[in-house]
Amino acid sequence: MKKLFFLPLAILLLPIQVSERHTAADVTVAGSESKQLNALSEYLAQIKNRGHSPDDQGVIVETLDHTQALAEHNADLTFNPASVMKLATSLVALAKFGPDYRYRTNFLADGSIDQTTHTLDGDLVVEGNADPIFSSYDAQEVAAQLSRLGISRVKGALRIAGPFYFSLVRDFGGEAPRRAWARNQD
């Protein structure tokens, strides 16, 4: 029963885009499982409400022994596969780190700050923790925070300590992610 519950949940998490096919009326729910599988009809309605075509979705939910289709929509059509590995990776990350985990990238001043010239006379150290999506937006936030702290110039080097990645991903669904920014308190 737990696996049957997981399948509609997976369906909700895996929308894909392909060329237009059949009509949205091609939803079939078989047998007494119809109450449990209303999620498919609700999902297709949500797709339509968001301005997408339900015809671009293909779903089949069947018994574990593959003898009975419990629900289907465009099941006989070929689509590009959804990225199921993202779901598996997300589940492992949630199990390992928990839902409240946030990557933290620290920026430390290794030197003194001359308040009159707004200069860090030393190195700026990036203490990375393998944040996979630290982006140009985050770098701009760091620069703005340094400016607010009175630093407009660094005489030393930019040193990177620990794993640090710079993501070139720019589109975050219209909103840039908010990040915690930390500095050396000494």
C-alpha cells in the first residue's frame, strides 16, 4: 500500500514538457482504486490551470505485478523520459541532510581594514562548503555586503579554502534564492 501511495506522489513531482498529443479527457481510472487515484485528475487540472497542456503529460500507474493499470493518461504515447534521478538524488539528500539544511559559504578577511581608504589590506578568503548553486547573484550579494561593511578594495588575493563551486545557472523560477552571508566576527 505504501508503494501505491508513493506513485501518485511521484507523478506530482515529475512534470515533463513534450509536443502536444491527445486531449485532456483521456484519463482512465480503473476499479475500486478510483478514490486513491483522484490525484491524477487533480494533477492534470493543476497543469491546465498553470497554462500548460495536460496533453503534454503521459502517466500510467499500475499494480506492482503489471497486470492491471490503475490510472492512465496518454499511456500509449511515447514521451521524453522525466528526470527520475533528480527524485532519487533529492530523497537521498533529504535523508542525509534533512529538510532544513542550507549550504553555507563564509567570506573572511585575513588582514586589517583601513576605514579611511575602505581597503582590506590582506586576503579575502572564501570558505566553501560545496554549495552546488552559488551563483553570480550570490557573488553580487557578497560584494554589496562588503560595500556596506566599508570595503571597496582588496589589496591581497582571493583565496579559496574548501570545496567551492560557481554555478552558471541563472534562472531560479523568477526569484533568486536568498542566502545566509557570514563574515569573520574577529
